[in-house]
Amino acid sequence: MPRSGPQNALIGAPSCALALPPALQALAPTPAAAAAAQEIVLPPPPPSLERLRYNNPNLTVDLGVGLWAWPLPMDVNGDGVNDLLVNSPDAPFNGVWYFQNTGSNTEPLFAEPMRLSGGKQNSHFSHVDGKVYVTTPGRLYPNVKETGLTGGEAIPFDGVVREPDLPGGSLRGDQWHMVDYDGNVALDIVVGVGDWSEYGSLGGAADAWTDQGEWTNEPLHGYVYLIENRGTTQQPVHADPVTIQAAGKPIDVYDAPTPVVAGLPRSQTRPIVWSACLTSVGE
């Protein structure tokens, strides 16, 4: 697997904090215990003591960043070898980090990272005809290799991709994938949206378990939409979003679809690969 400098967390899909059944909730610390732990104040160390340093910079370890790691593979420095940009919008490693590949595409070895910008939620990327498109909801970042997710350009679409399933419900996960979906040479947008409305909020969903461990709320949902471009890539005219269907019904996976269109429209095939909150991958 890819290796890198002095980090030790694996890159992975976005973590999903799901509600626990009562048996597991009993193992968690009570609010009173957690508050008591936070009140503990340690005295300062004596002046004669020095902080113990750790870390061996000469080790080769697993490449990783903080919570919510969004990998964006691309050739950053133009040497023909794929490097890694990794977007982490959370702690303790917030930022867009450039890991240069000092090895090869078949045997990658990544150098210690360089921070290009702050991190943002819901980044996604596409490789189309040799060009890389990096997005967050409603924005493109043509200079991502130099400035990370700083600035960017607005995508001219002012509609709403999806409303929550229930009034007051919440959406979590909103990733925009640029692709010529219909083969007319203009880039369309495929969007993956996670809907938590019927599942419940992170805190409130804990009450959806019965004493017998049965789940009474609905599952998480993950829908995939097409925003067709009826103009050109340079001057897009976006239609209203429509759900993409499979087997005659809308695609609905378990939260955070992260869609990637892998087939070529000119071949009349449009397989969509997605990942979901339960670490599943489908097509």
C-alpha cells in the first residue's frame, strides 16, 4: 500500500457516527463522568523537566491525515507520476495537503506533506480528457494544484439538488462529479446526496432502539442526481436535477454515495461506482 512520512492514520472514507443500541450505550461514559474528566487540571511540570519527544522521521509509515480524509489523486508537479492531494476539513490535520510521489505509479512512496490551504467538506474530483476537475458543492477549483481549495469559481447552477425527505430533516454529504454523462461533449454534473431525515439526528436517533435491540427509524438514504448541461462546458446551461435510476428505481444507498461515473458515454455504458456509509462499494 502507499507509504509516506511521519503520519500514522489511514486514509479512508468519511466516518459516520451512527446511533448505538442500549447495550452499547451503557458502556459509554455518562455526561457527569465526562464533565468530571474535563475538570481535571494537571499542574505545570517542574522547570527541570523537558517534554519527551517522540517520532522517528526516518521511518516509512502509513500515509494519513486527520478526520474526514478526501483523497484527490493527480500529477501535481508534471513529472508523469500521480501524487496525492488530501483534503481534511476536520481536526487535527485540517487542510489540503500535497503528498509528492517520489516513487512510481506502480510502487508509490510519498514524501512528507505540504499544506496548500484550509480544508473543506464534500470535495470531489474528476479526470476528463487529461484535465482534473476538483469541486465542492457549487464550486470548481482550477488552481487546486497551487492554491488548494482557496477561492475557486462558482458553478452556474442556482437551483436546489434535493430537499430533505422530511420537513426540518438534515442532508449530510453533497458531492459534485463533473462528467460528460450524455456524450454531447459538454460536462454535466452527477451529484451524490445523503439524507438523514428518516434516520434521525446523531443524538436523537439513539432513542430509536427498543429494549430488544430493534431499530424503529428508517435507514439512511443516499441518492444520485444528474444535472444535465444543455449548453457547453465553457458556457453551461444546467437543467433541473433528476434522479439517476438503476433497475427501474432511483439509486438509494446507505448515505454519502460519492458517485464516480466510470464508463464512457460513447460506448453506451454508464456504470456508476459509489461508496456508502457502511463501507460498501457498489456499481
